[in-house]
Amino acid sequence: MTDLVLLPGLHGDAQTWAPVMRALPDGVHATALDLPAVADLDALADEVAGRVAPGSVVVGHSLGGVVAMHLGCVSQSA
């Protein structure tokens, strides 16, 4: 099973994703994370990467989307 990891935008938190998580079909596992308060994008992505299981699909809104794309670039180059 693929896990979804949901990242909020700037000034948002994990609760931002509550309506989406309620609407997901049964059997889909999703976790919403709060973004840590880190000013540097590379450091932020590193901290988030440490909380994401390998093989997860990361979805983000706004800044969370930037972090998700950064994670994709990091995992492809590793």
C-alpha cells in the first residue's frame, strides 16, 4: 500500500488537510505533517525527509508543494 504524506503551506498546519483526509477512500493511508520552523529550504527538506517513509507519495500545498518537489529531486539524485 502506498502511503500519502500531506504537507501544508506557509502559515498552515497538519489540520489544513483534515477535509481531504476525510474524503479519501477506505484503504488509503494518509498522514499530514506540520512543517518544522526552519528558514532554509534545504534544511527544511532534510527535516521533512527524515519523517517520510521510503516509497511514500508526498503531496504539498504552496510551500509544502515546494518541499515535496525538493524531496523528489533529492530522492531521484540519491
